[in-house]
Amino acid sequence: MADLILHHYATSPFSEKVRLILGYKKLAWKSVIIPQIMPKPDLMALTGGYRKTPVLQVGADIYCDTALICDVLEHLAPMPSIYPEPGKGLARTIAQWGDNAVFWAAMAYNFGGTGAADLFGKAPPEAGKAFAEDRKAMSVNMVRHRPADAAAAYKSYLRRMSDMLDDGDYLLGALPTVADFACYHPLWFTRKRTPSRAGVLQLTPAVVDWMDRMAAIGHGEMVVSDANHAIEVAKSSQPQSLLSDSAFQDEHGLPLGSMVSIVSESFGPEPTEGELVAATRTHYSLRRTDERAGTVQVHFPRIGYSMRAAG
Ligand SMILES: N[C@@H](CCC(=O)N[C@@H](CS)C(=O)NCC(=O)O)C(=O)O
């Protein structure tokens, strides 16, 4: 099988979710660092428009969104499972809560007060401004929490996690599941990137102990790579999806072979266009050709993404 190439950057919380799952599953991977803000021409040669972080590449297959990346990693290394039975539905549901409700409350809290200075205090003023403008453009059509509102929500969520930890070392028992990885990464950002705001974590000591256990999992076996290599790999590979479900199931009235456009329902309005080659219960796959990357397949989860006829 082709190497796993993760397109990410060090400070990205969703990337930390995937890095830890790579570590938990003891997978080897190549690291390509991408910019934190637009433009991202090398990433877009692969994705065709999707600009969020991280993206997993395996040969000429490009997997967008960590929910889908988790499914690919589970397929590649089923043990230890991040969706153990019984209760995998519950694990996925709590993961969705972590990636959405917890993430946005935590981010609003992190960037409030002294948090922005933690992040950009040492950088030139243009860097903070460029970041703010980039994220504002991504947030079009989104209601963002204000820091004062987010603080209470974040504290409630931390207490809920603390309650869940009453019965085991991890949120759903003795072992980590996808729920732990998804709930951990926003808190990791608080601790690592906005340390002056991290006192909030001390209100729930059981959560801090759990965070230490999560951090100890590590990132697996990583080798530094670069975008030119990744694009070369895509160009010299044939698309071959690793996603196990392939039966066509769709409600859009768009047959396979249609030219379609896929866009995130919130945060990051950049569409990816291509020929629809799979629409299954759980994901969409588009085929597209890029002058640098050749013919690639770009995969998206269905939850959180909207599909339309192109044009
Ligand atoms: N639902 C997406 C969310 C990814 C996401 O929002 N990532 C942040 C960074 S942690 C992002 O893309 N920020 C803008 C950027 O990196 O360009 C996923 O699970 O992958």
C-alpha cells in the first residue's frame, strides 16, 4: 500500500486528533506541513478547492475531514479499534459533539482575553491580522460564540467530560475511542497554544489527568516529507479508494458520472468540483484531474457536507 501522507501543521487541533490516532494505531506516516491560512496552492492541487486542515493522502486518494480520515485509519489498522463494540454509535455521537460543540466553545474561549496575545504576541502585527481575516472569510454564514458566552459552555462541557471519567480512564471506559480523540484536541489547544487561558482546565482535575494519558499516546512513526513529493506521489499513482462501502445510495437525483460540487456546510466555503464516482451511505468520492497532481479521487464524509450539480 502507498504511504500515508498527512497534510497538516503543528498547531492545528484537528491535526492533533489524527496524529494521536496514528500513534494509537502505531501507524507510520509522512508529514507535509501546509500553510495555516490561504493561499494553499500545493494542497489545492490535490483537493481541488478544499482548504481545511488536516487532509490525508494515500497515493492518488485524498481524504478530507477527520471524521472520514478516522474511518480510513480504522480500515487500515482495525486494532486497536477506535470504534469498539458495544457502543460504537455512542462513541461516534460523542465524537461529533467534541468536534463541533466543544471545539467551537473552546476556540472562542481560547481566543478571548489574553489568548490572542499567547498566539500572536511575538509575531508581527500583520500575522495576527491576516489570520483573523482568513478565519473571518471561512466563517461566513456561521454564528460564532463570543468569548464571554463561550466560557460558561466550555466549563459545562469540561464538567460533563469529568463526569464521564468517573467510571474509567477514558470517556467511555477503559480504553480510548474516537470520542476521546475528538474531545481532546480542543482542550490540547487551550493547554498548548493559549496557556494563559489554561487555568480553566484545572477546574476539572480528572480531565487534566485524562489529557495527560491522551498526550502520552504520542504520534506514531513520523517521517518529514514535502508538498512536491506528495504531488509527485499522486501523479504516479492510480486512484484506489480505501473506503469499504461502495453501494450507491443517494437522495440528490444526481447519477454517478455527474459533475458535482461539494462544500462544507459551515466554516470554509471553498467548493471542490469533480465527477461523482461514489455516493454511499457515508461518503462521496469525486474524480478530478489536476495539471500537477494528475487524476485523483477526493473523498468527503456525507455528514457536514453539501453536494450540488456543478455550475
Ligand atoms: N470538520 C473538519 C474541521 C477541520 C478544521 O476546521 N480544521 C481547522 C484547523 S484545526 C482549519 O481547517 N482551519 C483553517 C485552515 O487550516 O486553513 C475536520 O474534522 O477535519
